[in-house]
Amino acid sequence: PIGLTITSPQARLTSPVDQSSQAPVSVKTSATITATVDYDSGAAADFSLDARTTITLDAASQTCATVLHRTVSMMDNATCSEITVLVAVPWYGLAQNLTLPVVYLKQLYVYATP
């Protein structure tokens, strides 16, 4: 293996109790992490559910989110500005981090026109 690629379909997260999680903004409160091992042959293999893969959070992120299997979920009382996901495949000596920004709704303006 020559590398480890970490991805998430969510570009940002928010707390489940934050108004930005509601329509029409609808920011997600959880993200599924994908870990792909890259080989020098050009091949790649999904290691997301492989028993040799660990997916954890850094210490600061643990106060705002949890990880179950490969899903990162925000806590209700989250106040972090970002979540750092730590992914490793020690079997191959590979490790990579993924940082997801956390957003909170500050203001929402609604205008009505006749």
C-alpha cells in the first residue's frame, strides 16, 4: 500500500439541536467516513469496515462528537468549531486525518413580498 484516502459525503456538520440542522438549511448532524487504501498498482480497496481499520476522534473533538463504527455523530451540546477524525490502518502503517468544520446558525432572515 502507498496511501490512505479518507472521505466524507458531508463537507460540514452541526449539532442536532442547532437550527441549521432544520430545513431549509439542513446541515447534517452525522457523517459516514470512508477509508480507502491505495496501492502502487493503481488499485484501491475500501477498508472502512475492515477490522484492521480504526476510526476515532482527537481529544478536543471527543467533547462534541462520537464515533460508532464509521459514523461520526455530533452531540446536542456541541460547541466545537471543527471535528478531527483520525483513521489508521496499523496493519499497513497508514494513518490519515480528516477535519470537518462545524457550523452554527447565527441569524436567519426571512423576507416576504406582497
